[in-house]
Amino acid sequence: MKIFKSTSISNNYKNSVIAIGNFDGIHIGHKKVLNAAYKKAKKTKKKFGLLTFEPVPVMFFNKKILNHRLDTLDQKISNLKKEKLDFVIIQKFNKKFSKLSYKDFIYKILYKKIKCKYLYVSKNFKFGNKREGNISKLKKLEKKFLYKTIITPPLMKKKKTISSTIIRKLLKNGEIKKANYLLSRNWEIVGKVIKGSQRGRKIGFPTCNILLKKYIIPRFGVYAVNVKINNIFKKGIANIGYRPTFNGKKLLLEVNIFGIKKNLYNKNINVVFNKFIRPEKKFNNIIELKNQIRKDIKQAK
């Protein structure tokens, strides 16, 4: 899969089938769109590509939204590699790009630079300055700029459209199994282990501490997890929150990895979420906390 960091792509990737969207957290709804576009590309013997944006536009426009993403860009690319794409265009979403009119987006990007022939978008796709572009405007300019707009029906479950928004709500509610089902994989956080106060080590349960950065914040509490360190896979438990027993001030993901005792500072690890065990709780003393951690570990195992 070829990665382009702008819409200036090489000629052999032009005249292709293109899907457009944020595609944050590649889920089963996204997969339906991508599969339909792939089949069209195969049938018409054209390249199959995706145009996506970085950062996520909603975070660009609203600087107060700090925790929103289901995946990092690297995770998104890794997941897209499984979707039979020939190429991905990562368009930098900045002030200049956000001011592009919908007509200029169609003419300068879709027609002049990409020369796409088939364009796959969702029914509520909006684009251009102030989101003035929509499906009807795309369709109106099809003949002039030699492309065909295709809207795949949204994937529905229990009369609800599958979306990244629904998955974020599930994670915030601690409904990790439902979120994983819609993702068709287990949600994970990737991050670098930082040095903490080492309280976990002192009470007999050492943890790897990770900042959530721009990830969506799931329900505070304890989770059963799997952990990937390089090519090593281990089980563990993780806590997300502020550690109220210790009056913590910083939001952290803390992971106790079963069977690992060595120092992992500055190592990147993948924390894969399997099940929500219990909400975060303030304990009266360290003994109560240690007893509960033992119960959590038993349940996680």
C-alpha cells in the first residue's frame, strides 16, 4: 500500500476508485464502504485508494476537543493495510485547506490532482469551506469533471447507523465488548511507558504508566487487557483514571503486566482492551486496595 502525504500523487495512481472520509477507528461500517469500493476497482481494473485527513477535522476546528481519536495515524494506516487498498492519501488538514471552497475541492483536488473516476462517500458527507459542499453538489458536477459519485447504504445494527461516534459512546460507558464487536477487533491504546511515582511497585503490583494523549477517554476503571511489547504478548490488568486512593492529579493508563518484572521505561507498548471489570474507586487504605487488586487480577486471568 502506497502512502501519499499530499494529493500530489503519481500518474499511475490517478483515474482510480477513491473513498473519502476521516475513517477514525476502522470499523465494520467503514469496512462495508471499503469493500464496495474495492469490488468496483477490481471490476473496472482501476487502482483503489482512500483520501483521509490529518488531524481529524473536528479537532482542528475545536481546540477544546483534546481526547477524541479511536486510533493514532499509525494505527489507522496499519488497519487500512488489511483492506486491500493500493494507496492512501493523507491530506494535511490546516487553515489553508479548510478555506478551500467546495468547487475548488472538486476541481483542484478530485479532478486536477487525483483524477478520480469513482468516488465513494457517506450520505452525510460534507466538504469545502464551512462544509458548504454536499452530495447533491458533488452529483451536479459529475459530468463536468468526469467522475461518478457512489453512496453505499450505511451499515445498520438494531436500527442504528454504525459510526465512530457510537463506538466512542460505548467506550465512555465501559461497554468495551460491544465497541470491539463494531470495530471487528479489540480496541487498543499505543503509548510510551513513562516514569510514575512507583506506588504500584511499592505495594507489590508494579505498573507501566502511559499518557492517553489524544485518545478518547474510556470509562474510568479497571480492565482485563492483553499487552504487546515488541513481539511478546502478555495478559494484564489496566486502570484508567486519577488513582483517587492516592489523590492523583494526572490522568493515566496504568498497566500491571502478568509475568513481566523488568523495567519498560521509554518502551512503546500496545494495550489491548478485552473487558471492563469495575469502576475506579477510592479505598480507605492500602490493604483494601491490595485486596481488591488481587480480586481484579483473578478475574482478569
